[in-house]
Amino acid sequence: MKNQRASRIWPVLKYGAALCGLIVLALALIGAGRAEPEPEVVDPEELELEGVQLRLGVETGHALGDPIKPYVEEWEEMTGASVEITEIPFAEIYPRFMTSFHAGTDDFDVVIILPTWLGDMSQFLVPLDDLIEGDDMAAWDDVLPICQDIVTWQDETLIMPLDCDLFMSFYNRTAFLDDDHRAAFQDIYGYELAPPETWDQYYDIAEYFTEEDPDLYGAMESMSRGTQTFWTGLSRMVGYVSQGEPGALFFDPEDMTPLINSPGHVRALEEWVRVVDVGAPDILEFDVGDIREQFPLNTGALALDWASIGFIPTDRENQELIGFNPIPGPTEVYDHDTGQWIELDEPNRVPYMAALGWGAAIPVTSNEQEAAWQLIRYLSSPEISLKLVSMRDNYDPATGYQPFRYSHFENVDGWVESEWDRDRAEEYLEATFESLTADFVKPDLRIPGAFEYLDELDAGLTAALAGEMEPQEALDEVAERWDAITNRKGRDVQLQMYRESIGLD
Amino acid sequence: MQKTALTRRTLLLPAVVILLGLSIFPLLFSLALSFGDWGLGRGVPYEWRGLSNYAALLADGRYRNAAFNTVLYVVITVSVQYILGLALAWGLFLRPPGGRIFRVFFIFPMMLAPVAVGYMWRLMFQSRIGAANFFLAALGFEPVRWLSARWFAMSVVMMAEIWQWTPFMFLFLYAALMNVPTSPIDAALVDGASGFQVFRHIVLPMLMPISIAVIMLRAVEAVKILDTVYVITHGGPGNTTESLTMYGYNVGLQYFNLGYAAAIAYTLLLVVVAIAVPVIIFIKKEVSYT
């Protein structure tokens, strides 16, 4: 009986073992194939994508949607594919993409997103490492290391950079070179009128122009709710609380206690609230779009923004108007460990990578991932991205794309070809490169729920700026809500993600 | 007889299925969601949390602020809409010259999309280039920061709401006025009653059922105010002008905290039911033309 059963089972086992062997062999071959990818470098003109339709989601308007259109059209002509561009306002772009990702709907083949959202979006995006490796057109080694780091999440590259963001300050060079203003300013404040190095100088200059020049507003900054005001706030706060050490701006890296209501943060906000009285009369309603439209019209003395308004005017004339200056800093920094203020010999000008920089990613739901990658590598390629960041074919008042490749900084001729004055291009590129390669450059928040944390900060900052709350009260409330978010999402998980994101683990 | 009942039920079945699918299921699903959390699309299963979402609401200052704002929006805008709507309806009821043209003009705002209305009012009250400060300056007043101070910003939102939805009140009240029986009015006038007395003691009581109905309808709609707040103030400065629906929208579709958003939505539903049910009962039992 036993033998009979064994004789029946044996053929099953025999064929089963053979089948398992075949499966293991196939998997091993597939695994071996994956381990050594064969990079495929294809010129877009040789691609056969006739009839392929891609859907690309991007922020609407001058800064991001419009500048890429000429190059997307160029790619369409070369490949025969078509690209349907969906433009979405900034306040809606994160929820729009996340709703699509959460629902698992195949709405986009390419999304242009911010790395600060990777904590929430990473699981919905295709890792690009295998595609990037060895791809001459993607030219990964040409991307600055800091701009590589920010698009990497848990050892996977999920975004191909189109931009690397840095917050800057700007000054009206024409007004600053005016002899009458220089003399008057010297008389009143006792020092020379020059691009501000400290926040005190920034305030003095804004106050001077508000009171002495009826044609110029003292300062222009984003201060209204829902318009990225929190990034202006963090760019101001960073110098008060950090000399570049990790974990001083957002949370205590030991236990995720919010640091946002520390004396350093509060003093930064108090200083910022004072600017309301020396800014444009409607500064509390300003968003970055207002700054980019008004400042190049010679209406302001100082402004804070990404490098977007430091760019050339739409008519390529009078490029001397806008002066470019790294962000000012305070002369004291708050030490979280000792609870003391440290006096410094030099202003603490910490470059802040607000928003980190827009880049292109592929959702896992896309059915056209290969074609999507072909479009992305084309847009990010050294040749096309140089045109993008130098506004070669862009005659709008601003662009949201800033240089992120070594070749962007080395090829000044390329900027001159985009009708930049050589001196202006060199000044801009030198200052940007120095900031992006500084040891103490400060990246933005990159953990799950970053959008929610920053939105709560936006509420606190705008309430204080409008005088609805005292700075300390507003930031205490933000800290309380940050704690609630951390608790809801799981303190241990958030702590681990935070430490990874700032390079501590 | 049995066959007829079966046929009737069979014919009703598609409607019942659609109702269950589109209305009852989402209602029950969101009720279940409000007692837990669900990581939609992230592979995180539904997690039962009992009353914790509702308990958290009680301790949530942003929720209380949004609820308070919503009450203000509803009470003030609906009251003003009713008074203005009634005044306009009474004015046209008296058949002034050009009344027909006004009747058409009065209902235009209601036909616009709330988002468009929001942008229009935001532009009018923009501090630097808006018409409001232009006229204030012409009269010698200092410019006002309409959109960046809580009470001014809320008043702009309320004005936009009142402008858009007063026509709704007007339309219903005017139609009701046109159907009011004239004999009691004629009798009162013959007895020497003044115009105000006729309005106060005869017309207004006869308009009571329709008044309660339109106030209730508008209140239920006004509780859901979102578009105008979103466009005009984005809830700011801070969250000071945020409404309950806007908070729910932020929590659900911006922060993706679906359970908590469902709890917010259910508290809103309770408020709507609390407004609607007594009024419906009142209309059914107490009020009649006779």
C-alpha cells in the first residue's frame, strides 16, 4: 500500500522538481539580467514612438508649465509621440497627484514634482536608477551631488532633476547705485548703502526706501496664506537656528520634538513681522508671482524669492536693474543644546534649499513608462536643460528652473547665447554655485506628511504676519500641531525617516 | 395582484440599486471611515479606532475655529440674504417702472460659478488695485487691508455670498408674493390699514411657510461654504477665515487623513439635520395658508 502510494507520488514530485528547477533557473536569469543592465542610449530622433500619447502634469503658468512647452513640442516632432500637458495651480498640485496615486488611477505618465513630497509619494513612483545608469543623455555625473541627494529616497532615485532650488535676496541695483540715495542713506544710518548682509541691514534699507522714495516699495516677499509663504519664513529662520548642523531647523533628531517654536525661530519671525510696515502696501497679499511681476518693473528696493526674479528681463534690456545677493543672515545664532545665543563675527548666511527643486518622475500606474523616460531624459539632458534654466526660449517674467548641472555653471557661453550679459551670467552662476556647493547648505523637509507640516507652518506664519497672533503664540500652536501630526503618523517611523533625510542614519 | 406587485418592485429595482450605490453606500462607508482610518492606495488596511476621531475633534482648536466661522457665515449671510431678498421682492411686487428688467438683473449673480464670484470679489477688494480702496481713497479714507485682516476678510467673503445668493431668496419670495390672495389685502386697505401694516400683519405671515423653506434651504447650502472662502482668503490669514468644509477638504484631500475628514463631515451632517428636521416638522404641523 505504502509502495503503491509512493509510486503514484513519485512522478508528481519528479515533474514538480523539474518545474521548480526551471522556474529557479528563469528567475536567476532574470535576476542576472537585472543585475547588469544594458544601458540603452537612444537619440530621440531615432525613437519610434508614433501614436504614443503621454500625459504630463506640471504646475501652471510662467514659472513651470510654460518654459517646458517648447522642448516638449520639439520632442514630439522628433519622436512622433504626443504629449498632453495638464497644468495645475501650486496649491492644488500635491493633492491632485496624491489623489490620483492613492486611487491608483492611471492619470499621468510624467509628473513634475518637488522632492519635499517624496516621503509621501515615493511608493507611487518608478525607481529610475537602472534607467539613469550609463545613460549619456541623462548624464547623471554632471548633476551636482546636492541635487542628486535630494531626489534620492531610501537609496532609490525617484526623480530626474530639472531644477535645484535655492532662496535668494535681490536688490534694485539702479536705486542702490544712485548717488543721492547713497549719500542720504549714509547720513541717516551711518553706513554705506550696499546689498544687505544682515537682516538688520535689510530692514534699514527697506525702511529707507519706503520713507524716502515714493516710487519704490521697501521690500517684496510672499506673505499670504496658501502661496508658499512658509518657504520664505524658513529661509529667514534658518540663519537664526543653524550653522549648518543637521536637525536644527525642524525637529530634534533625537525624539522628533518640534523646534519650530524655539527662541531662534521666534526671533526670526518677530524680525519678519517688522518688515510688513516697510514693505509694499499690499505685501500681506503677496505671493511669489506678484514679486516676479512687480520687482522687475523697478517698483521695489529689496525682494526675497527663488533665483527666478534674478533672471533677465523679458525684453533682454536693462539687465543691470536686478542685483543678485545671497540671502542675508543674523549676527547671532541660537544654540538648541545650550539654550544660549552665540554671537558671531560674520553674519550667519545659511543657503536654504526651499522646495529643493522641481524634477520629473514616472508614476507606477503609467502604461507608457519607457516613452515617459525618453521624454524625461531629453528634458533633463545637459543641452536642453541649459536652455531651460537660462530661459533660452522663454520670454515670460520668470522661470522656476534653476541650474543643477556642472555644465550649467561651466558653460557661460550658453547663457550668453540665451542673451544674458556675460557679467550678469557670471555673477549669478558664481553665487549660486558657491551656495549649492557650500558645506552648510540646508535642505528642505523631506519626510512623510511634509506637505501637512509645512501647511500648518504656513498658517502660523501668516497669522503672525497679519497681526492676528503674536509670533510666540503662533509658533507654539504650530509646534503643537506638528506634534499631533507626528503622533498620528507614528513617532518612531517619522523619527527614522527624518534622521535618514538629514543624513544622520 | 401578486404579479402586479412583483412587476412594480422589479421596475423599481434599478432605481433602488442606483440609490444604494450612489447615495446610501457612500454614506455608510464614510460613517465607518469616521470611526477609523484607512490608508487609501497605500496598502494600509482599514483600522478601527472607535470614537477617537470624534474625541480628537473636541480637542482640536482649528476645528472649533472653523465651526465658529461657519456659524457666523451661515447666520449672517442667510439673514441678510433673506432681508434683502424680501425687500427686493416687495419692491418689485409694487410694480415699479422697469420692474421686468430688474427682475432679470436681480437673478444674474446666482447663475455665476462661485469660483468666478470669488475671484471677482477678491479683485475688487485687493488692497492696492481693488475698486474698494479706490473709492475709499476718493472719499478721503485710508486704504483698508481687506484680505489680510480676519474680520475684514470674513466680511468680504460674506458680501460675496450675500451678493450671489440673495437672488435665490428674491426669486422664491417674489413668486410667493405673486400668489398671495389679494382679498385680505384689499379688505385691510379698505379698513384703513397702512402699507406697512398690511405687509407686517397680512403679507409676512402668509409668506411664512415659503420663508422658512428658503431660509432652511439656504442655511443647508451655506453650511457647506467652500469655494468663495478658498478663492478669496484661502482660509487666511492663518486659519482665521477657514470654514468647516474647507477644513474637511484640507484634512481629507490635502493631508489624506480620511478618517478624521469623515468625522468632520459627519459633524457637519448632524448640524444640517439639526437645522432641517425641526423646520420640516414645523412646516408640516403648524403653518398653513388657511
